[in-house]
Amino acid sequence: MTWSPTSAQNCSAVATSLEEFRKVASQFEVGGQQLDQTPGSVLQGPDVQRFELRQAMAPKAGAPTVPTDVRKLLGWSEQEARTTGAYPFRR
């Protein structure tokens, strides 16, 4: 991942892990998790831009929950709102 702007000479920084990214931009991905797996083992067809989770993921302890009004606007069930990531698990 390349992050910009930074105070580096070229105004950007490269991070190869979530831990490295947090050193560059500590205010982002506070509750994030890094999965050391291939995209195809986590997502259904990332090669064809289909980014749906293969299975639900347990939320990280202490992770924030989706507010009820936001969940309703998105049309997510309470169970879908517990799935981590930008693309919730759908049965």
C-alpha cells in the first residue's frame, strides 16, 4: 500500500503490512485485521472483481458496531452488520 501525503522526501510511504501502515497513519485501521491468506481463499472471485466474503468473519474483540440507523439504511440484517470488512457476508 502506498500512503500519501507524508513528511518523506517523495511525500509518500509504502507499507507491506497492517502494522507498517499503522506506523505511517496511526489514526486509520485501528480495529483492522490483516489476513495472511490468498485473496481467493477469503473472497469469492477477486480475479473478476467479485469481493464477497466466502464465510462470515468473527469481529475483533472491542471492534465498533454498525449503528442501527446506518444498518437499516444499508438494508443489512443484524448478523450482516457483525461481519467485518467493506463487503459483508451474505448467505
